[in-house]
Amino acid sequence: MGRKEYAIRTVRRVEKILTVPKKETITINAVHERDAEAVWKKLGLKSEEPCFVCGDMVTAKEFCAIAPYNGKVVVCCEKGHCFFEFNYKVKKH
């Protein structure tokens, strides 16, 4: 399987998560660094998005997590304390 096919398959998995009914949970364990920008664009994110926790601007090259929240996609920067808070807020919701 080539890189393009792998990236398309990865994006389809992420899309599936975002369209799943709220009672069902599906987890993606990782997105490879080389596919991050394709996933970012496919999810409709701008070139820079604010971190859901601290508000710092985050790009596809430097994010830690992406999750659905209140019908939109939110991102988290690479700061450890932001990731823990992000994880708590997303799971609590």
C-alpha cells in the first residue's frame, strides 16, 4: 500500500469517529507524522488552530491530540499540562 492510499485510509478512520453516534466510542491510537497534514486538512481545520486548553496557536506539525467536542473538532498543543486538561475535558463531555 502506498503512502497516498495509507493517508486516505487513515483520514477515513478519523472521519468515522467524528460521525459516530454519541453513545458509541471508537478510539484512534495514532496518526503517523507524515499523514498529519492530510488528516488536518480533511477535518477542515485552518492552518493554525487555537489549543482547546491554553489558546496558543497549533499547526498540523505540532499538535498532540484532536477530538470532537460539541459538534466541532478541537485540538491540543504539545504541552503536557494542556494534554491532561484536554483529555479530562473531552472525556467529561
